[in-house]
Amino acid sequence: MAGAEAAWQAANMGVAVVIHEMRPAVGTFAHRTGHLAEMVCSNSFRSDDHEQNAVGLLHWEMGAAGGIIMETARAHRLPAGGALAVDRDPFAAAVTARLMAHPLITVEYGEIPELPRDGHWIVATGPLTSGSLAQSIRAETGAEALAFFDAIAPIVYAESVDMSVAWMQSRYDKGETVEEQTAYMNCPMDRAQYDAFVDALLAADKTEFREGETAGYFDGCLPIEVMAERGRETLRFGPMKPVGLTNPHHPDIKPYAVVQLRRDNKLGTLYNIVGFQTKMKYGAQTDVFKMIPGLHEASFARLGGIHRNTFINSPTLLDDRMRLKSRPNLRFAGQVTGVEGYVESAAMGLLAGRMAAAELLGRDLAPPPPDTAMGALITHITGGAEAKTFQPMNVNFGLFPPIDAKGGRKGRKDRYKAYTDRAKESFAGWLAGQ
């Protein structure tokens, strides 16, 4: 995501770009294709609400800046209530085709095993940086790269879901069209079913860390069994919360918990189980997930998995132009910098691409103001975060300078609207000044 966006932005500023992509010659645990911008976990860019949600505001800023990721995502959008979900394979293929068709962009395939010494580079290796390059980064920075484990949710074939049990509805009927308001499959559980499911999660065989691996999980993408370990009711207040939904098969019976599945492709033949990232072993997954009402005969297109994500301690290593302090010809972008999520990663690629191109054109481009979504993120990773406890972070309003609560803006909706109004004005001014 970050590399694709960085290349697009720099090329559109008139700078020739070479993208180095190790896939498909060198694969990873999670990737399946050689496409650029392949989505390996969820197919969702999360909330598209640019007035009440920080990630939706980030969508808006990337669109205002001519971002290829957001523009292509909207062209391949799937119904997902208030979220921006995409048909993942056509999305990645379209991003790849547009980049390769750009007259100033060249794509070269093959692994870059170590940090280059000469030239201007953006290191946007994503969450699955190759072992050799990660070692080169460690050697250059003189510090251990930080890491955490990320998990992938399973995908089921829609035709294998029992719709006499499940039903279609977005939580609180969110969405402007009927299709959006019925974008999710919902599988209800009563208390006994929920308790049995939690027991099975806790007892299932799981993939464990290898000896010497001590990295933790990112709280925004916890394996479901790790959530269950935090308390029996944790899932009911997380991905399995039953609020905002009415079961049309039994409208007078409120489910104790609900498992949601979100469409994963345009044809509607594949659905991923929302929030069900897992480190269970494959055999255990099929046994446990078939306990979910409506999924007792489910057929899986992909089972879940767990992989290691690598990121650097950006607050100590990067300047506010995203350059490595010890080697200013190298910029870092994307999840390797310690932002979490497709949108955040692509946004940091957008900034790195613009900053690198500006420098080559003899200009200095300052980061966006910290009261914008992009500015809040880059401020966080390049000095705003506490280096000793630095962990991956999604965009959120807690990263923004506080809003003055005076003038009647005291409620959460008013406060969030004030954040987004201020950010849009600041971001537009930043774009206009380039």
C-alpha cells in the first residue's frame, strides 16, 4: 500500500520512479499474488465517515491529495454498511495496472536484500519485511527492530452458510442503500452456544511463538482466542456484540452474541468472519468455527493464520521528513514505521512520496499540520510517541491537538465534527501551499 502510493505521488510530481517488488519470485506467508497493493488480512479500509471518524477523515485527505489507493478502492467498493470494503483481487490488479501504465513508473521484480547505499529510496516493505532486509535495517540503526504478531481471519464460501439461521443486516442498518444496509451475514448465538464456543476457543490447539520470539500482539488485531483469554465476556463487547441487530427468523428473541461475516468479493461468493483473526491450527479452526450457528456446514476458502510484523522505532530513528537520521537518502513509509492499518500505511506512503519528490525537485516539503489526520500520524511516529513504549498505532482523535470545548461543542458528535472540520481546512491549506 505505502510503496504503491508513494510511487504514484512522486511520479505525478514529475519524478521518475522505480518500484522494486520481490513478489512473486520471493513470496511471503500471507501473500498469494504478485500484485502491488495486495490485501492480506481484511478487505476493509474501515469507516468511510469523514465527519465523525478519524480513519474516514484520512480517507478524505488521501482523496483530496489524489491518492491512488482511495480512488481505486472506491472503484471496487463492496457493500459494507458504513465501511469501505473492496473486492480485493480486482482492486490490487487495478492498482498494479495503473502504476505500470504510468510513463514515469517502472516496476522491477526481485528482492532488495540490504539497504542501498546510493540514490534516493523509500523503504516501504510492509509488515512482512524479508529477513535479510530486516537484518540490514538492524545493522544500520544499531537497534533491534520491534515486532508484533498479526493474525488473519478466515474466509468462507457464501453458499455454504445456512441462511435459515443467518440473516443479512448491517448493524443499526447503516448505509444509504438497501444493499449497504444488508451488507453483513449475521449468525446468532444464545448463551449456551456462546459459552461452548468460548470454551472451545480456549481449549483449541494454537500456533505458539518459536523459542526466542517475544513480540506481542497489536491490540487492534488480536487473535480471537487471545481476546477470549482476557475474559469470557470480552467477545460480546467486541466483534460478537449483539447490538443494532434484529434476527428476522426470531424477531422477539435477542441474541446473546452475534458473529458477523462481511462480503469479500464483488460476486458475493466469499465472506470473511469479521474480527476473527486467529492463531488456531487449521484442524482446530474448522472444528471450532463450525460451532457457530449457520456455519455448521461451512466450506472455507481460506483459513486464518498468524504472521510476524516488523516495524522500526521511528521516534528515535526518523526525522519529520520520514528520513532515516543516519542515512538521509533513505525514507521509511508504511507499516514498517509503526502505523497500523491499510489506510494509515498508504497515507504515510503518500507523504513519503511527496516529500522525496519535493527534495529531488529542489524544494522542502513540511509535513501536514498536526491537526490533520496525516499530520497527527506523522507527528506521532517521528517524535510524538514515547520511544521506550512505542507500539503500532491506528489513526484516532487522541493523536490530534485537543479541540476547545467552548462554543457549545460539548457532545462527542459535535467534538468529532469539530476535529474533522478543522482538519479539512488545515489539509486544504497544506495542499494549496505546495
